Amino acid sequence: MEGGIVSVAPGEFDAAYLKIMKFIPFFEKTMLGIDMGSYAIKVVEARFLFGKPVVLRAVCEEINSDRINDPEEKREAYVATLKKIIQQNKFTTKNTVIAIPANHAGVRIIELPKTGGGDAGNAHTPADSSGMPFEIQEAETYTQPLEGTDKDGNPDKKILLVAGNRNTIIDNYKIATEAGLNPVIADIDIFAVLNIYMLGDKPTKKEFIIILDIGAGTTNIAIVENGIIKAVRTVFLAGNNFTRTLQQEFNISQKDAEELKKKHGLAIKRTTDNKDATDDAHVDKIHDLLSGQVDQISTEVTRTISYFTEKMMVSDIHISKVELTGGSADMPGLADYLNGKLEIPVEIFRPLEKLDSGHLKNKSCVSLPCFAAAAGLSLRRPQDRGRMLTRINLLPKTLIKNSYSAAATAVCFIGLALLFAGYYWYTNLSKKIQAGTIKSKAELSAVRIRLDRTKEDLNKKKAAAESKKTITVRAKPPAPKVKYAYIKKLAISGVFADSSGSFAMLTGPNKAFVVKNGKMYDENGEVIPGVSALITQNNIILSAGDEEYELPIPQ
């Protein structure tokens, strides 16, 4: 994307989730993909969760390095911009894949010899610089076997040879390290675009497509056959040229020219039927100026196809479509205009739509084609295990600080330390448990002994108590009969009845008594102990001790 700043961060849940995942070694770590373009730096952070690619952050920060002429100042500007991005975004990793511009690299496909083996990685390494934008001796090279079939269906083994300018690789490496990052892979930007484009798509039939990456400073044209780049060309005509053309023609600032380009681009020219469609009198002129620039790009695409056809010695190839990407791909009307000029279907490639973008707050970033290279870079890992179609790493091994290996080693040491600590803890715990068990058994034995003694003492006390109960107690002598002798001297004064029953009045020489409810009461209403009474129809029977006294009721 040319101009503006787009910064996206995960939600609160995702931030907590990522903090937890950092401590789980078998989950694949995140990776930063950094595309340092001439107009802006694009950074994408992504991870694979159970094999599914997930984008966590996408950041685009304007730099416009074309306005800086001094190389040292330009490098410092890139470092400062990267530091700003890191400070404003809480990335979960420092591991980085850096992009190498396609115009600073060379690509060849080399056939293996018909006979003889040998290491495919070293076969047919060219001794000259034919087809390379620099001397091969000044390059970092990478080879990858490409297996397929020829026109007769026989195995057709070829080698993909990629060479990158060593100075460019070292410069980009230093920029990343000075910003506090840890570069682990250096990949060609157009190959990164191919990796994200082919993600999850297995070629099912032989077809050719063109990836047209129109950035700010350059345009990359790549012919791809079944997921393999067959030819790459770089044209130094892109978004900055569009802006400068408008700036010079209308004598306006670069910012105003950018706004005109983004607003109108290659919109349909006004005609007598649609002149009222816009009140901007410059729309026709803008269309004519930009169409002249785009015509040159379409011409270069046609030349690339013709060159490739001649090189491959085939009469004709059928290009099924053109995938348009890069910061300038979203210019209004560009895709439709190229479609008409090339007579090939042109689609705008939106890379983040290939990933799980549920963690992005600003969903508008998903539709931006400028993140294609950065997104493809963020999917790379030091050990891709065949996930990516191309696994280029032009970074010299001496510069790679393989934090993944260090992390794995650290995890192993920590695991072993925990294992030994666990064994030591378990052994000591077993000894403590055993000692505690012996102590507990001893204490239980002592308790049992004390209980037995207590039980024995209780039994002795009980036996003593029982023995005391069996001692013969001398019975009290019977009460002398004279005690109740006064009863014989009582006379019945009267027998009465009320709601509670019958009662009788008894009188003696000195006292009076009442017989009621089977008892005899004195004058004070106190019960005479040992005496019971029964009122019958003819007499009153008084029982005292072992004797009975009958008092006849007067008739």
C-alpha cells in the first residue's frame, strides 16, 4: 500500500493466548515477514496453529526512501522506521524473514545430466553470470530440486538455482539486526508472493499464470507453471513513476499527486454521456497520463511471454490469468485496463484472505494486496518440511542465529532438569513417606497400648463396682404396726361427690383427714405417705403397710 499507516493488533483474548503459547515448545512459533519497499515497510506476523496459517498483525509504515539520496541516511531511515513499528506493535517474536528484491537476484532452472548421480544441490552450478544481474562470485546461491514429468510423462528432474546479491542481503540483514530483530531467512520477494498464492492449492493440471507485482519502485513479472516460477523479469516502472508523471504535469506536490492517483487512477474517461459523472476536469488527462505508463508495463508483460516462449522453444503457451499484486495494484481501474490490453483475465490478489484473519481488528487490511510479499515471508520457517513450494534461504549460515535450535536445546535442558528434579523430589518424598509411615505405626502402637491399659483399668473399676453391688445390705426392719394404729380410731364424718369424683371426710381424736383419689390427705392437704384409700359403696378401705383397715359408711 502506498502511503498511510495501517496497524493491526490482536484482541485481548489473543494476546493472552499468545503469551501462553510462547511457553509451549511443540506449538510452532510466530514469524515476522518484512518487506522493505522503496515507499513503505510492510510487516506481517503469522503463525501456524495445528497446521492452519493465522495472521496476527499486519503493519504498513511509509518511508519513501526514493527521496533520500545518501545510502547511509537511507539505511538509518529504514532502521528508525523498523524500530518505530516494533515499539508501536507488541510482536511476540524477533525471528524475521527478510525480503530480497527480485531485481537483486537471478533465477535459473537447470536440468540434471542424463547420466551420473551427484549431489543435486551442487549440480550444474554455473561458472558465469549469464542471466544474472551481478557476478555469480558476488552472490549467495541456493539450489532446490524440482521434480516433475516431461512431455512424454517420464521423470524430469530439474534444479532451481537462485542467486542473490550478497551486498543487498547483508544490507537488509544489518537493517533488521540494528532494529533489534533476528533474521533467520532471506527470501526473494516474488517467491514469497508465489508461496502465499499457492498456499493450500495443489496444481491439478498444467497451466501458466503470471504474477504481476507492481510496487512503488519496480514491477516484477513472473511466469509460473504449476507452482514453479519459470521466468522472472523486473521493470523499473511502477507506482512512483505514476506519481511523478502527475506531479510534473500538474505542477503539484508529491502528496497531492498521490491523492489524485488514488482517487481517479484509470477510471473510465468521460464521454458526452457521462461528463456529469464527475466534476473533476482533470479526470481525462489523468487517465491519459497513467494509461501511457501502464501501456509500457503491458508491453513488458507481452515481451516476457514472447521471450519465455522462444526460450522454451514452444510454439505457444496459454496464460490462464494474471494475478495483480503490490502496492499499486489497488489503483482504480488498473485491473480492468490491463485486462483489456493483455486480453487475459486479470485478478487482484489479496494475500491475507488466504490466512485466518480472525485475530485482526481492522478487517480492511485483509483486502490490501500490498501485503503479498510480507505475508508469504511470514509463513516461512527454518524447517519448512515441504509446506512451501519454494524454500529459498539466501542468508549466509554464518549470520543465522538459530533461535529455534537454541530454544529446542533450552527446552531439552529444562526438561532434563525437571526430570531429575522430579526424580529427586519423588525419592525424597518416598523416604519421607516411609519414615512417616513407620513413625505413624509406632504412634498407633503406643495409642493401642494406652487404649488397652485404659480398657483394663475400666474393667477393673467395673468389676470393683460390681463386687460392691453384691455386698449384702441389712434390710430395714418393718415399720412398727403402731405407726398406723390411729387409723382404727378414725370415723367417717361424711361422704361427698363433686365433678372430680367421690371424697370422704375422716375425723380422729386430734386430727381430720380427707380421702380422695385413692390417697389420704391431712388438714394441710399433705399426702399421708404409705397410706392408700378406696371408697366403696359400703365402706372405705385404708391400706397401710401390710395391713388394711375398713371403715363402714354410716347408712
